[in-house]
Amino acid sequence: MSYKSCFVQPLKDNNYKVHLWDDGGHQVMVWNYHAYEECSDHDAHRNIRGLRQESLRKVTRWTKDNPNLHFHDMRPYQRFLVDMYGTNDEPSVTHQEVFFDIECEMGGALTEDYIRSAPKPITSIAWWHRQKDEWKILILDKKGELQHAQGPAFNRDCRNPGASDCFTVVSFVTDSSRALSFKTNSGTWRPCNWVALCSQVLLY
């Protein structure tokens, strides 16, 4: 579900205009954000139950001030993807995946004020483009001691070099020049979703 791309526009009566990008390309459809309302066992819809075994029925017109609603508080685009794909998280073949990691110099304790002020420089930006099997690392080298390098990428066990020359290390004396290089390299990325890991996954 998290590997799909969509955009929703509100209409009336809990209806939305949905733009969906998948293996078939760009699709536009109207989708109803239905909820489930507590009811008697007789009126329950297909024996649907709430988390506390409440009897529920499907409702297409509802308001948020109804205290008896269930499954109604997700963001519309997230709920659409759940309805459409469930737990299927296979990415569409038309999407590109970029895994990237940004490291910064560590200073004092990681308090909220320290994190908000971000006083230390970013020391490296690294990414792997999955479809291109392309690795790049941009390193801050204020003393100018490192040299640019390019060679074969490492495969997933991080020991044996791969067959393609797609591993690039570039050093920069200033943080601004390195940031400009990252902006140039990522200029074609049009993010449509993010996956939160210890590093970040960008889908476009």
C-alpha cells in the first residue's frame, strides 16, 4: 500500500476525486470514503465487528461529530490505498525507488532545541537508485584530503564488487557546493511517497 502513488481532491458527501498512478498509468476515479457505524446485531453489515466486538454497518454519508463511527479518521489518500490494495505493498513497475541516508556531525545532547537549531554541518549524503543500481556518496571534506572515486558497486553482502561501474564518491570543501550537487542530482526526483526506515526511501 505504501508503494502506491495517489492524490485526492474533496467533492461532496464524503466523495473524492482520486488520481492514481500504477502499472496502468494515470487513472482518475470518484471514490466514496465510507465509514462504519455502531448498530444492532440485526442491522450489522456482513457481521462486521469493531475492535471491542461492536456490531457495525457501512455508511456512506456521515459527519465527524458522530461518536459511534469506526474506521473514519484516516487521511483520505491513505484510506483509499487501504481500500484499494489492502496489505499489498508491491511497487508499481512505473515507479523508481531511491534509498538515501544523510549524516551530520554530532554535538551536544539531542534535545528538542538542539535538533531544531541543527548547529552542526551535514557530513555526507549517500543514496542508492534501485532501478539503475547506482550508488553515490557526497562527502564534506573541508581540508580537501579526499579524491573523487568511481568504480564497481558492491552487491548486497557488501563484500564482492558488482559488474557495473556505478559506485561514485565525490568530496566537497564547502557544504553549500555539496548541497548544490545533491540538488542537481535529485532534480528529476518527483516524490510520491516516503517509507520511514533508519534511512529514508523515496518513491517517485
